[in-house]
Amino acid sequence: MTISEVPSLSSNPRRVVVYRSGAMVTRCANLQRGGEGFARHLQLGGLPLTLDDSSLRVELAAASGDDGRLPVVGDLRVTLAAPS
């Protein structure tokens, strides 16, 4: 699967806490389940280049009215994609 075939999510900052040595930014993105379930791979673009890769965390929560079945985050990788 090439990077252009991986579904991309956009996210919006929901909360920012500023510290002397940096900041913690909580972002929110909506993931829709397709006919065959959730996508196996996703891209979350628009993150800052100054992101500390080891600080990235992912948390999933069901939307209200959803049946509660969520995908499991099995692997998290930070990569750099150059625009074409």
C-alpha cells in the first residue's frame, strides 16, 4: 500500500496547555467506519515538524449513538511525507 492510498484524517486542536519546556496539545479527529469496518492504516496530517515523536499518544472514544466497537491501535509510527 502506498502512502497515497492510506486514508488521511484531519484533526483540530481541542486543548492546549503551555509549559516552560513545551506544550501539550490535544487534537480531535473523527474516524468513520466504512462498510467493511475501520481502515487498517490511517494518516493524521498537519502535525508540527517540531513534534517530539516519543510524546505522541493515541486514544479512541466511541461517539454517542455508536455501538461502542472501536478499532485497536496496534502500531504508531511518525513519518515525514513530502508534498508532491
